[in-house]
Amino acid sequence: MSDDTIRLVTIGRIIRRRGRLLTLLAVLGALAGYGTSLLVPPRYTTSASVLLPGAWEERELLTQTQVATSSVVLDRVSAGLGGTGPVGDELRERVRAEAADGNIIKISGTAGTPEGAQRLSDLVAREYVGFATRIVGDDADPEAAARLRALRQAVERTGRRVTELADAAGPGRSVESVQTRTELAKLNTSLQGAMDKLEQAAPTAGKANMVVMGAAARPKGETPPTRAQLVAAGALLFFLLAVVGHLAAARVSRRLRTEPEVAAALGTPVLGTVDVPGERAGSSEEGRIPGESPEPREGGRGPGAWLRRPLGLDVRWDVPVPYVSGDEAGRLVRYRRVCARLRDGSPAGARLLVVVPDGDGTARRAAGRLAAEAASAAEGPSLRVVEVPVDRPMVPDRDDESGALIVLGAGAWTAAELAGIAEACADAGHELVGVVLAGLVRTRPARSAGRRAAVPARPVPDETAEAAR
């Protein structure tokens, strides 16, 4: 696994074989998210829009957003709240202004209640409009304003003079007097229209007429993250962390999986690989995961065994799904070939010590089956099976054995653990004659013809009874 590419099938294997643990961690994450929601009070946000008539550049709109959240405006808002709302930096964090399309300043307010958010947004919008209008009026050029007022007065005087001339032209009994009065009236109207256009074309004209576009809407829901979102995020976070933790542990795993690695760690050749049936495909044991060992290494003994089994930690997840093995005769051939190699490498009537790591259920079953086959052979060596703890290996001293055979589950042990077992064998005076790897396989379902019952496969002999023969 340490050199393999992480594939979706690996993720699926983690979820399938560590489902109970992942579910528990997801529940703990949901509880953590719920606890976080209790510490974070609910927030409600709404916004009010302010329309800025006239032509505004982008930088000017940006300046207006800064004005809307300035300390001057917020101080007025705080005073308008009457000391019942947030002040200072807290108020600044709850108010946000941004420029929208169409010369609109969108002012948002956040509070702990929908009514409070609505009141805050409306109050900020009103105070901003009042303050911005005063700034625009104060920033006007005094000389230009004075000239504009003088021009207005001149136009008014001219208009009065035009009216006097029109009255002096007579009551309009003649054609000439009527034309004169008409021309003077047109002149007066033109002067007034020109004056109005001049005022509208002034730099500050229209920009001081900011309008609040209605009251802010009362929010109907909380501002994210809501309690439900925090609960879901906590569950998802814990779930992902658990999956990533499994992948990281598999990446740094040092368990040996190939025959050359095992042979190099023990300093002895691999005599063969045998198959150990785990369960029958399609059997009634639906809850069992294909490929699980009846007693995996993780679920052995120890103070935490009562917790590992309910959480599914007693099942190895980082081993691939076992392939479907052939019939019983094909598996028996593998055991007999190993026995033949032992017979060829040992003197007649020799006795070998079969060393099995404690907690390796697959290797223990394979060793029992191997001892049974050796006992049934005519000239095969006699095998005595012993289990050795891996943390502090202790092998029985040599009696009449001519060597030691190590049986291991494939991909279950590290190089340091195997080196410790080899050193324990050497200390006890046993010479290693080889190592046998045991792999867990699935068996095909028994076939039946019509209503006839399927013939059961040859049962695996009990290891203890067969070894005692």
C-alpha cells in the first residue's frame, strides 16, 4: 500500500471495512458541530439600498461605500440605537456596504434578531444619506455658487424688465403690439429654461439627492453558517479526517507483502504459498466481509479487544479482497507440495518446529492444515506447531527438532517483527529451513443438481488434534 496509487477502490474498502468506526466518528463530528452552534449565537442579515442619481464613476462609488461604514456614520447609528445595540468595532463588523449596478449602494446590517437587523440597516442607510448629502453640499465651490446666485438674480431682473416692456407695449390691440408681447414672453421663457439647465449641469447637481429605496426587508432565515450546516460540516470533517488518517497510516505501513521481502527479512527461502479459505461466496454469513480472517491480527487479545471488535477494528482493511480459490483438491495440492519440499530437504523421520506468530489466525490455520498433511504422508517430517508472541518472541529450546519452519500470513508483519522471530529461533538453537506464506481466499459455492443437496467440501482438520498425531 505504501507504494500504490490511491484509487477509489481503496476508499471504498475503507468505508466498507471501517464503516462502524467512520459512522461513530461522523456522529462525534456532528455533536462537535452542534456544540459549536451553541457557542455561536444565531445571526440575521438584511440590506437597504440607496440610489445615487446622476453620473458616478467607479472610484466615486467606492468612496461612498467607505463613507457609509465610516466612524462618523457609525457613531450616529450607535447614538440612534440608544445604547441598546453594538458600538465601536463590534458595530463596524456588523455593517457592510458595497456598490451594486445602477449607482446603488447596498448597506447590510447583521444582528441577533430579524427585527434588529432590519432596524440597523435602515438606520445606517438614513444616517449615511444625511451625512453624504451634507458633505456634497459643503464641498461645493463657493465662488461658483455665488456666481450662480448672481446669475439667477440677473435673470429674475431681466424677467421683470421683460414683463414691464410687455405691459408698455400696449394691451395688444394692434398687430405690432401683439407680436412684441409674444416675442418678449418667449424671451422670458428661454431665460428661465436656460437657468434651469445651468443649475442641473452644475458638478454637484443631482449628487446630493440620494434616496433610500424603501425599508430593509425583514430576514426570514439565519445567516450561514446555520446550526444544521455546522452539524453537517462537523460530521463531514470528522469522516474525511478518518479516511485521510487511514490512507496516511497505510502509506507509512512497513508490512512486507511480497515473497522476496519476507525471505530477505528472515534470511531463509520461501517454500511456497498456501491458501486458507475464509468463507464461501454466497453463504448465509452476509454480515461478514469477504476476505476477513476469522481472527485477524488487530482483533487478537489485549485490554482494548472489547472496544476493537464492536468498532470493526479487528478487521484488516488494507489487504485486497481475496481472490476466489479453486476446489478443495487444488488447495490440497499446495499443501502437499510444501510437504514434499520439506521431505526433500530433511532427513527421514525428522521433526520440525512450526513457528506461527501469535494473533495471526490465517497462519495458525495454515500451520494446522500443513501439520495434518505431513502426518498423513508416508515419509513426511513430523511438525509441531507453536505460537510465538511478536512483541517479545520466545521460541522453545531445541529438543529433537532438526529445524524450524515459519508460517506467516501474507502482508501481516513488518521486517523488524520478522527479524525478531528469526533471532528468537537462532537463540533457541533452531535452524530455519524455510518460510511458508498463507493467503486468505474465498471458496466457490457448492453446486447442486436439481433438489440434491450439495456435497460439502473437505473440512479443515483441527490444528491441535492433527498436530498431536
